[in-house]
Amino acid sequence: MKTIKLGIVGQRTEYRFHSLILRALSSVTNQTDLHKVHSLIVVSGQHQSTFFCGKLISKYSQFKDPVSSLSIFRINSPTHNVYLWNTIIRAMTHNGLWSKALDFYTQMRKLNVKPDNYTFPSIINSCGSLLDLEMVKIVHNDVLEMGFGSDLYVCNALIDMYSRMNELGSAREVFDKMRNRDVVSWNSLVSGYSANGYWEEALEAFREGRLSGVAADAFTVSSVLPACGGLMEVEQGQMVHGLVEKSGIKGDIAVSNGLLSMYFKFERLLDCQRIFDEMIFRDIVSWNIIICGFSHSRLYQESIKLFREMVYEYEPDLLTVTSVLQACGHMGDLRFGRYVHDYILENRYKCDTTACNIIVNMYARCGDLVAARQVFDNMKRWDLVSWNSMISGYFENGFNKEAVDLLKMMRIDLQPDSVTFVTLLSMCTQLMDVDFARELHCDIIKRGYDSTLIVGNALLDVYAKCGKMEHSVWQFEIMSTRDIVTWNTIIAACSHYEESYVGLKMLSRMRKEGIMPDVATILGSLPLCSLLAAKRQGKELHGFIVRLNFESQVPVGNALIEVYSKTGSLKNAILVFEHMRIKDVVTWTAMISAYGMYGEGKKALRSFQQMKETGTIPDHIVFVAVIYACSHSGLVQDGRACFNQMRKKYNIEPRIEHYACMVDLLSRSGLLVEAEDFILSMPLQPDASMWGSLLSACRASGDTGTAERVAEHLVELNSDDPGYNVLASNVYASLGKWDQVRTIRKSLKARGLRKDPGCSWIEICNRVFIFGTGDRSFQQFKQVNELIEDLNRTMDKEGYVADLKFVLHDVGEDEKINLLYGHSERLAIAFGLLNTKEGSPLQVMKNLRVCGDCHTWTKYVSKIVQREILVRDANRFHLFKDGTCSCRDRW
């Protein structure tokens, strides 16, 4: 009896001891205490107990001491106890020793220890971490052979493993064969799709899970939010957000961070700010997302402000710091950029090459090239971005020699990449250095970058801006791939160099090749219509603008006003202007200029007054347009008032173009003495345009004395514009001073200068017909010549007398009359009369100013044929109707 009682007491004592040891193991929080408990187990003789060995292996694993875990396991080896094998495999997996875990699995199988459902999740995890597809197949096969193919936890582990290996087809296959699924099954599938960029599949799996009744948890939501952001599915994203609010998982940091990231992708910055402000808990990720997000959204000031707040609560990581440095670079905030750089140095951040590149770029953008070079020189290693940042910094700050020298240094170890070449080509563009551009082009071809789109676009741009349009077009044609930038560059180049036909053909080709024009295309194309006065193409582009919903863009509206005004449709220009909700100073300038071109000076002044009433502050260009309008309407006092107002009221110092407009105003109004005095008293050196305006007025008024003086001034300037030299030559010719005429013509010839030949054009039935002066090669020449002769006979009866002073050739009177009849605008008008319906208006364009006799001739024609004839010359529009003209021009 006594023996039985002692046995019971012993069992109870052992049980209590085991309980105490187990409780001690559970409560230890550091390795020192764990060693004490371990010693107690050894002393008590329990060190070979399977139960306590397993607990010790797990505990040492938790404290990241896999060596001690292995030591305990070896004391009990070899063993056929699956629990110990599972424990050591789980310990190795937990400490990232995945190969070791798989080795134990192989040993276990060799000893014929049968794995159970606790073995496979850890083994599957190790396979996934090692991305060992061969081992995956072996383990998956073992799972099926041992009958665990329907085990929920094993299947969930398989789905997760296949997802990590981007084997989404296998993951889906495992998922589809599962008899039972829980929220982890769905989460593994959704997160697998989302993490690998299969966003549509992720959303579809999320919807399936919701329909099957699975309650989404924080992990589900944080997995599906990137898919919503990646697909820009705003509505779906808002629905998930609503689910977050209803399900009470809003407080989960991972969910809030996911919402922040998604709304940044949607560019809904107010929602981002609201979510961030409402977050009860924030971690380093939250701050990173919002600071980097604002920086990427170009809200640099907000990004910097948030960084200032963050450093009081958290120590930012390198990602945050470099994002703020980029914001400083974009803002040009050198002071705060230096502060952030000092913060990096003081807190001993380990800056990799990427971080150093960002620091170099920040200093370069802020103009501190000494600091940029110092950081560059102290870098442990340079990549192409390092060199490109420094070269670009030198170039953008005007240190072109240093940029080229650094390029030579770079070539010792590295060869330029596409970014380097683009930077250098941009430098050539700015310097107009086509020779260096050609050198770079040869190097580009040698290095194989000629097929790189961004480099091709840069070559296209540099040749165009250096005036080599034939090279630019050639570069365009040989490009194997083109994007919207390519097309926009060539179209804009055609516009700049007045290659209107080529530009419009390029636009047509672009549309045929299926490239959708953007705002830049439209802004490059509309001036082509203005240059050609291509009314039909202008209207077509306007229709296209409406279809693409670009009409609300202010620059597009401004360009349309200019197109309509320059293609003879002032009415449409006014309609565009009136429909514009937002008007800037350019809008008002365009409208004022339009009125000026049509001789509507009073309306131009009224628009100028309206502009000021809206609060729009005039700039120097507006005043050019207003004085120009006054000049073409004879509003001398108003023009003077505007000129004086510019300086006194708006503190705008008159420029050469303002003085030129004033000279033109006085000259056109016959105030020749005042115009000459104005030129001689102005504080700036007068240019050829001023003397040219006055000389034209002198010719028209017959003031030969002033004309001769002005011609001398004009010749002294030795202008490269052949038009002014020809004007002076014509004045001398009219005065019979042929020696001076020969001197001027000899000078023009020696300098290779030649006045553009006069030409006119007219658009009929969507075709443009061009006529040169004295042209006899066009179809219907005979009929046109006969019509001109008929019109001349009728005009002679009504009092028309040819003004031979506009023929400045030393020939007989009959020959001079014939030369007048061959002027290009007369040919275009006669051709138009023959090929258009009686009574319909005509519109003719001319590249030079209409001569005085052609102006008189067209007045008579408008009366004889009872047609409205609109002629646009190099200066303005002339509307002829019933023998009168809207302009006040003098010849």
C-alpha cells in the first residue's frame, strides 16, 4: 500500500516538474534564460525526451540559433519519430536554411520515416524559396502518393509555392482540385496573381471568392488593391475601399498602405491625403508611399513638407531620403537639398550607386556643380547613370567644355549609352552645332544605337533645329519605329521652316498609319494651315479637335484663332474666341492681331480694353499687336496713346518691335517728317524694317528728297534681308540713279542674297493652284491671258491707267505694261474667276506685299465682275468689294 502511494506521489511530482519546465520554456524571452531552462532539462535527465527536444529545437529556432537546434536534433539521431523531423525541418525553414531543410527531408525519406501533413507545408515553403522546380515536382508527387492531395493546409502551401515561382497555371490547377477551400486558399491565389502582375486574373479570383461566400480579410484586400491600381480600375478600387470600411479592417496598416498606393496610381491625390490623415497608426511604409507619391506626382513642396514632419517620428529609410532629394532637384531647392544630404552623412546611411547618382543629380539641377562633382568624385563606383547625370549637369548649366571633357574621361572605362547620346545631342541643338551632331551620329551608328527610338527622335530634332531639314526628313524616313514624339518633331520642324506641304503630308501619313494625334500634334499642324492659308485643312483639323475633345485646351483655341484669321475667315476666328471659356494673354493677342490684319482697328482697341477689364495684364507682345492694328487703320492718336501707356502704366520698356510699329503707324498716315524724327531720336539703334517702312511711304507719297535720305540709311545698314536692299534699289531706279542700283545689285550678288520671287495661290475644289510672276506654264494660260485682256479693256473705259512706277526695269512702256499683267496675283484672280461659280467670293494668297497697281487693278475687277475678292499678302488682308478696298495702305 505504501509502495503504491509513493508511486502516485512520484508521478504527480514528475507531472508537476514537466508542467513547470513547459511553462518556463513558453515564457522565456531571451537566449540566456533559455540556456538555464535547457540546463535544468539536462540535469533532470529529460534531454532525450522527444517532447522536450522538439520544444527546445523550436525555441532555439525562434531565437535565430539554428546551430543549437541542430545540436539537440543530432543527440537524438537517428530517430524514426516524425515529430522531431518535422520540428527540425520547420526550424531550418524558419531560419532561411531551405537547402538544409530539404536535406533533412531527403534523409527522412531514406530512413523510411513517413512524412505527415505537418511535414509538407515547411518542405513546400523551402522549395518555393529556393525556386527549385525539380524538387517541387518530387515533393508534389510525394504529396499525391501519400494521400495529402486534398489536405487543406498542404494544398494552400502548394498554391503559395507555385505562385512565388510564377507557375500560376499549376497554382490554379491545385486550387481547382481542392474539395474544401478556406480564406487562405483564396488569398494565396489572389496574392499569387497580383504579385506576378496578372491583375485581371487577381480581380477575377477575388470576385469568385466573394461570390462563393468567403469573407475577405486584411490579407485579401491588401492583395487585390495592387491589381485595382495596376488596371486603373477606379470603380473596382472604390468598391474594395467600401468593403474595407464595412468590414472593420480599416485599422490594418497593410490595408491602409495598399489604399494609399492604389489612389496614387489613380492620381486621386486628395483621397491619398485623406486616407493618410485618417490613419491611426502609420509605419515607415506609409510615410514612404505618401512622400514618394507626392514627389512622383510633381507635388514637390508637399513631399518636402511631409518629410519634415516624418523625421520627428521616424528615421526615414534611403528610399524616402532619395525621393525627397529628387523633389529638391526638381524644385531647385539647394538649401533643403543640402540639409537632406547632411542628414544622410550625419546618420551614416550606406549610399549605393543609385543613391549617389540622385545626390549628384540634385546638386546639378540646383546649379551647385562643385558639390555635384565632389560627390561624383568620391563615389566608390560609377555606372552610366552617374556619368550621364554629371555630363547633363554640366551641359544644362552651360559648361559645355566640361561636359565634353567628362565624356572623354567616361570613354576610358565605359561607352556612352542612349541617355548619354540624347544629352549630347540636346547640347548640339542648343549650341546649333551640326558638325558635332554629325560626329555623334557616326558614333551612334557604330554603337548600334541608331535603332533606339529616343536617340532617333533626338537626331531628328537636332537636324531640324540646326536648319538641316533634308537631313531631318532623311532621318525620319530611315527610322524603323516611330512614336508620337517622332511625328510631332517632324511636323513642328516643317512648321518652323515653312515646309507646309511636307508637314501636311506627314500629318496625313501619321493618321493613315493609325497614330492618334495629341495636343502637341495639333499645335504643330495648325500653323501649317496658317502658312499655306489652307482653309479646308484648317477646318478638318478643327473637326478633329472637337472629336478628340481638345477644344477646351487654351493653346489649341489660340492656334485656331490664328488659323482662321490667317485663312481669311475672321468670322470663324471670332466664334472660336467667343466659345473659349478660359482666355489667357495669348488668346487676346491673337484676337487683336486678327482684327489688325483685317483693318478693324476700332474692334482691336475694343478687345484690348475688354482684356484689361477681365484683369489680364498686357505684355509687350499685346502692345505690338495693338499698335499694328492702329497702324493698318490709320488710328494715329490711339497708337500714340498705347505706346505711351505701355511705359507709364505697365512699366514695359519699348523694344525694337514697338518702335518699328510706331514708325509704320506714322509712315502709313503720311507723317513722314515725324516718322523720320522719331527714328533719329529713339534710344535704340534703328533696324532695316523701320527705314524700310518709311521708305515705302516716301515712294507712295512721291517725297523723293526724304526717300533718298532714307535709302542711304538703309544701304548703310547692309541688311541681310534682300527685300530692303531691293526696295532701296527700286527707289534709286525710280529716281533714275542707275549707278546706285547697280551697286546694290552687285552687293546682293556678292553676298548670295536674292529676293524671294513673287507667287500667289488659290484653293479651288480642295486643290491648291500656285502661280509665279510671269508664269506661262500652267493649264488654261491662254484662257487666263484672254480674260485679263478683256478685263483690261473694260477697265480702260472706266478710267484705269497702269501705274508704271511699280515696274522697276529699264524697258519700254509696252513691256512694262506686259510685266504688270503677269503679276502672280492677277493670274491667280483670273484663274479663280474662270473656275468658280459666278458671284461667289474669291480668296487669293500672296507671299509678298501686293503692288500698288495690282491693288488698283483688283478694285476695278471686283466692280466689273461683282465679286468679293479677299487677298492676303505678306502684311495683311485686303477685302475688295464694288471697286473699294477695306485697307488704307499707301504705295
